[in-house]
Amino acid sequence: MRQIVLDTETTGLEVSQGHRIIEIGCVELVGRKLTGNHYHQYINPQREIDQGAIEVHGITNDFLADKPLFGRVAADFIEFVSGAELIIHNAPFDLGFLNNELQRPDSGHAGLHDACTVIDTLVMARAKHPGQRNNLDALCQRYGVDNSQRDLHGALLDAEILADVYLAMTGGQTALQLSDNGGDGSDGLVQGERIIRLPADRKPLPVLHASVEEIAAHEAQLKVIANSSGGKVMWRDLAERKVAQ
């Protein structure tokens, strides 16, 4: 399954007040692995950014002055996300802004309703942790995801962090899965409810084979189990079935 973890930054909180998108960040997951494929775009909103929003994400009007309008990047964005399952934290907020932009005359698109399905990680988190704080920072702390670089909000960084949170939140207590982080060539382990990063230059794990003495001791123990259980030894049954197949 192809999934796109998505986040946006905006000029303010209410699309109904004419606020618009200024940044889109997306990272791709295929089979629960980060592929390294991503989409990132700053956008000129053609309006002033609220001071409160600047304090959150640090993006200024001067910085966006030479960036493209949404209509110029709409087709590339739709092409990147089309057919994928979108993973968004507080999806109504981002979808409201995205659909507003896509449905403007200069964009010429119908919106994301027909292009993608959506998972809202805020809804998931509230169901798993009722009555607790479930913003992205709280989830990072709860699931052991490193968000130390998140001094300011940023769409691409937040999408990368949300991908780790989503994998941890949906991994379950017994999950153990290798996943390529797509950034520096290293792997990640999704173990229980924590993301553990493994260095790219790590040595391969050694393979330790049982010695003759250990095999003999194991066989002797199986005989003891067989004598006390009337011949019911699960390990031998499984081995015989595998040989028969």
C-alpha cells in the first residue's frame, strides 16, 4: 500500500477568513517503509501572514515573495498524492485548506475527495489515549520519537515526525519491523511503541549455531518432555509437518 504522510503550514487558522497555505510537506511510505520519496513546496499566499502564525512556523512574507502561486504547483502536488492513502494529524484542518486551494479557478482541480483516502492520526490517538494530550509533541514523547529538531513547525519535518509516530502507534506491542528511513541510508526498528534508529555503518549481526553438545542436550530435554506428556512434543510435531510439506 502506498501512503503519503502530509502536513501543511498556513497564514492563519481559519480558511473561512481567507487564510491560505504557504508550505506543503509530504513523505512516502510503501509497505510501512519510508522510501525517501517526498514532496516539499513553499507557496506565495498572496496575502499577509498572521503574526501568531509566524511565531509558530517562522515563515515570513519576505521569504515567500518569490515563491510560486498554488495554481502553478497544483498539478505536481495532485500527481504525487493521487491514489495514495493520506496520513494527516487533524485531517479536517489540512484538507480544508488544500481543497480550498485546489478548487480555486487558477488551480482547476476538484479537490482531494476522489484522489485519495485519508487516515486522521488525531482521531486514532484520541481513541487509543482518551482524555490525554494528543498533539504531535505529546505523541512523540509517548512513543519515544525524537522531535528535538522541532523548535519551529515545518511541513516537511512534521510529516517526517508524524510518519515515525504513525508507525509506532500502529505497530502494536509485538511489532518488530525493519524500515528504511529514506534519509541517511540507515534503518529503523519499529519495536513495541518506540522507533529505534540503527546506524548505516553497523556491522552485520553474527549467526551463532548450536554446538554438538547443545544439540544433544536439547534432544535429551525433548525426550524428557515426550516421556512426561505421552509423546506430545510441539517442536517435533512442527518439524515433522515442515518436512512433510
